[in-house]
Amino acid sequence: MKAADMSKAVEMSKLFKKIISSRDNISVRLDRAVAMMAEKTQADAAACYLVLDDNYLELFASYGFKSGLNNNISLRVGDGIIGGIAMSKRTTTVENIWQHPDFLYRAEAGEEKYKSFLGTPLIRWGRAIGVLCLYKKELYNFGKDDVEPLETLAMSFAEWAASDEMREYKNAFMAQRGQTVRDRYKGLSLNRGFGIGPAVVHRRRQAVTKIFAEDKQAELERLALAHNRMNSDLDEKFNSSKLGIGEHADILDAYRMFAKDKGWYNKIAGHVEGGLTAEAAVERAYEDMWNRLSATQDTYLKERLHDLRDVADRLLGYLYGDTNEIKTNDLSEMIIVAQTMGPADLMDYDYHKIRALILEDGTPTMHVAIVAKALGIPVVSKIKGIYKEIKNGEMLAVNGDEGIVYVRPSEKVLETFRTKIAERQQQAAQMAELKKLPARTLDKQRINMYINVGLDFDLDYIDATNCDGIGLYRTEIPFMAAEKMPDVEHQIAHYKRLLDKADGKKVVFRSLDVGSDKLLPYWTYSGEENPAIGWRSIRITLDRRAILRQQMRAFIRAAAGKELNVMFPMIANLAEFRDAKETLMLELEKEKRRSQNIPAKVNVGLMIEVPSVVFQLDAVLQEADFISVGTNDLAQFVFACDRTNNRLAERYDVLSVPFLRIMQDIVTKADRAKVLCSVCGEMASNPIEAMVLLGLGYRNLSISGASFGKVKRMVRSADTGHLADYIQTLLDFNQRTLRPQLTAYAHDHGIEIF
Ligand code: PEP
Ligand code: MG
């Protein structure tokens, strides 16, 4: 920032602090802050919008507009220029708003006096929570001198906008407006994918009102009839559904067995003998079981309890004469909204038509979620209150990737979703085709293609891609998702599950890589000046050795009898690698003494992410079983360019001489030392970049599951010999990037990079 802009920014920031710490009420302070902002930037008008309910922007303060406007103007995130800023999280300047395609004229706002506009988002934890706006009457090109001070002010403003004081103020405002209807909900994603369709609200359980039977015999007959009908319907349903084989089919089979279970039936009948109605007896039988099992920590038994609840509900339905015939024939697609649901309930609908499932309560291991997953249905759970608020037929759009549900979505959201859905369908079709084909180049080079795993979902890619294994398991992701530091037992369970899923394929466990942009919610961070080059990753775990030791112990125990591959991130020199490796080896020794059940083989490697280690690579390669290049961090440090800073996003290219020379150096040295060398950074997931890696000599790529198909297509259409020759000719070029040449090369040689 220029000195003049800096001093303007400092002055505004000081004034801002003074205004917000005054004793005036909050709306007065907001207006004063906005007026100050206009005055100091020589703007004719200014405004502050804050995001409410995650979905719309409300005008909370203004200057230069009609009075009485505050708290009376709102717009959706995504709509108009201002909504667009909240959506894109980017500062926007417009010389003439009247000519801007997104400008939404709102007569009530009195914007007609103004022509030029500058808006900047208020960002907190990566989310836009508001927008600051400046206007001028004349045509004016807002430049850097205007943008930078406003963006600086926006940082302090965002902090205030996210404060408790402001939260209370916004809540009070919404309550006063009687606002309860929401149109965007955030929940927990249980299965990826996008879906659009009208809501079908799954019925609630019926309460048992009649407790005592008048005629025991008649009641027993009623029970037997309902039980028989339920079971024959289930047989028919599950036999006729072409569900294939797999965990979901096992679940449905188990459910069917459960429904037929004699012991359960006899318990119910016993309660009827004792004088209860069939309905009350079903409830009593459930309660007996619940009393016995609900305190258990055993997940298997807990799931059984869920099944029992579902079967009991189904039987109650038959007793009430409601046979779960769900009338959705006239719908061609639907989104099911339920408080909770059993796997068989889902099958009451024509599952070909289900575009998404929303559960108010739900966990990833819940059977309905597993079945939905097997059927490729996006699932979002843990959205309190949605079941009551959504009405049958209401249009919904579900983003299963992020766990977001839009109610009555705008045309813009629908359009984005339609594109996503089409993309996914195309990807799935390609993936299914490619899965059967070998990852071999035209010149018969076999490329080992692994996947990167972080979230549970990624595990699905193991089968979907038929990959060679997991080249990078980011263990910090489950740590980040947990509410407290997972203990050794939890970690073991997690890692075991992963190894089971991998089913003998190679798995590379990376030790905890937290800090910088990956924060653990239960840790307090001291707020470093430069977190990306601060106390993070291996630096933390070497200093907090107990964490590293525990993780190593968990790896060793989880991989008992199997091959264990451990990789350390952010290693800067040989000493650090030795130190980390020694911790693993000590744990291995301890485990040997404790039990004979240790991993069959242990391979220890490191990530090449910090440039210094490249200068000591020959020595490191003597002691490492494998290396993997983390191009995301390596590029950030090689170019001294923050990987999270949007402004720098396109400034430096990995497809440029300095970076490619480093990459070539690494693989050449590793090949010479006969040490396995892979790339697990994003470079391997981008087809054109991965193409260059092949040309440089890389034969092991670890790719994000979603990009696997694209990269495999590239691999199968490339000739590594040709590529190697061509890339050598480029290494003396001086351009900022070699991307245009490489794209043209791919195009001319029929290499599929799109
Ligand atoms: C990398 O830095 O390239 C890498 C794979 O690690 P992460 O992206 O998790 O930092
Ligand atoms: Mg990294």
C-alpha cells in the first residue's frame, strides 16, 4: 500500500475504533462509522449491509440516502451487485452502476442519484458476513487508492460485525421482524452430491393412544395379521428392488430378519396377553429393549436399537392400517425430509426418484445413510427444526458436498445446481468406463495412481476409481472434525476403518499436519504473524511429542499384521526427519515388547514441501523409504507466495521454469537413489500439470478422488518419451509461465487435459 493510502487507512481505523467504543447505542455507532467512511473517502454516500440467516443482506447503516432506510432494505446473497460481492467475496468497483448487468434498481433505496460504486465484503473465517459500499454521484473510476483503505477498514469492521454485541443486535432485529422462515440451512453432510426437487415430508411416528385391549384374542389376531402383512411386503419390496450386493443390501437383509425375529414377536404377543393393545405392546417391547441397550457404548448395538425403532414404527403403521403406501407417483423427482428414518422407510419411495435426503437427526453410521449412499443419494443431516418448517411440495436444492439446503432457491442457485448435477453425471459415467482400463501411457509406462483422502467420503473413491491405494491420508481432517483431541483408541478405530476400506491396497498415513490454515477447534492459537511459516505441522508435533507418540502408537496398532506407511509433513532438514522417525521407531520397539502383533512391514517417508530439504535430498534419500512432493506448500515457499491469498492466485505458476527445475531435480535424485517418489499436492490432480509431471519422470501420482478420472484420461493419452523431450526444450524459456506452450502441445498431440 502506498504511504498516503496507508495513512488514510490508519486514520480511518483509529476513528472507527473511537466510534465503536463510544457509549452511543449500536445503530447510532453503525451510522457514524458509515458516515465517517464516506467522509474520509470523499464518497457521496455509503452503506453497510450485514448478512442475516446466512442467506440475505440487510441494510444496517447508511449515509447519503433517504432517512428511515436502515433495516428496511434487504436482498439475497447472490442477487444484484451487492449480493454478488457477498457471494464471490470479492471487492467490486463499478464506474456506472446503471450499465452494470447485475444492478438491481430499488426505487425505495433512492439510488438514482449515484453512478459509481465500490463495494467490499466483510470476511470472517472465510465467510462473507456483510458488505461495505461507497457511492459517488459523478462517473468515477474507483482505483487502488480507494480500494485499499476501504479493504483495511473492512477488516476491523468485520471483527465488529462478528462480535457478540452485533450478534445480539441482529438477533433482536430478526425477532422483532418475527422472522422465523429461513431459506438456507447448514447441516452435516453425510453423502456428497447435488439434488433439486420438491420436498416430500416423511410422516412422523404415530403416538399410541389406546393402551388397554378389550378383547385379547382379537388383539392377538390383529397383531399376527399386521406382522404377516408387513413381512410379506418387506420380502416383496427387497426382493424386487435391484439393489445389487454390498453393505446396503446386507443392512436391508438384516432389517428383514429383524422384522421376522420370533423373540421380538413373542415379547409383543406376551404384552398383549398381559392386557395391552397391540400398538401399546409394540411400544412396550421397544421400551424393554431400549432400557437394556440405550446405555451401551457399542455402536453395533446402538444401530440395532435404531433398527428396532424403525421396525416397530413400521409395524405400528400396519396396525393403524397405514401400510406406508406413499403417494408420490405423480412426482418425477423428490427430496425426502425426515426427522429420522429407517433404511426400509427409504425404500417405501421409488428410490430412482429421490434426489436427496434430509434428516433432522442422523449420523454417518446410521443405516439409512449407508443405504442412501449406496444408492447415490446426497444426504444432509443435523438440521434442527427443518422437519417442522418445510412443507410438502416446497422446492429444495441440496448441496450434499457442503451440507447446505436451500429452500425456494433463486433461479441463480438452481442454475448452478443444474450445472453441477450434469457435471457429476458426466464424471460418474466417465469414471465407470475408465475404472476398467489400466493406467498406462501410450508408450506403455504404468503409472501408479493413488487417491488423497481426508473426509470419509473420499473413501468411496477407492472403489469408484479402482485406484492403486491411498497416497496421502490427511489425518488432521478427523482431528479437525472432532470436538476434542481424539485419544489413541479413537484414532486406532479410525485408522483401522481406513485400512479395512483399502482392503490390502497401500495406505500412506501422514502425521498430524495442523496449524496455518488448518486449525483445531479445541486448541487456542497464539495468533502468529506468519502462520504458514510458523509453528505448524511437524514443528508442533515434535514440540508436543506426546501427540506424535500417540499418533504413531495408533498407526502401529491399527496396522498390526499389515504394511504401515508413515509420512511426515513439512520436514525442513535431515535432522528433523531423523527426529520424527525415531519417535515412530521407539513406539514400534515399545509395541514389540508389549505384544507380538506389530505391522508386517513399516515404511517411513517424508513430504517434500519445504525448499531447504531439497538441498539435502541425497542425504535424506539414504534414510527414507519414500518421498512425496507436496506441491501446494512447496510452491508457496518456492515463490514466497501465500497459497490462501486470492490476489496472488495467478501470479506464479507451477508450470514455469523455476518450479519445474526443482521438480525435476527431486525425481531425478530419488530415481538415482531408488527411492519411491510421488506427488500428492494439487499438481497431480490437474491434468495438464500431471502431464508435465509424467514428462519430468514422475510415475506415482496421488490425486483427489474427484479429479481421478480426468487425470487417468490424460495418462492414457500421453507418451512420456515425447513429453520428456519436449519439456527439456522448454526449461530454458524465460516466460512467467509455460502453460500456453504446454496446452498447445497437449492439443497438438491429442493428450486429453480437459
Ligand atoms: C501439499 O502441501 O501439497 C499437501 C499435499 O499438503 P496439504 O495440502 O495438506 O498442506
Ligand atoms: Mg502441505
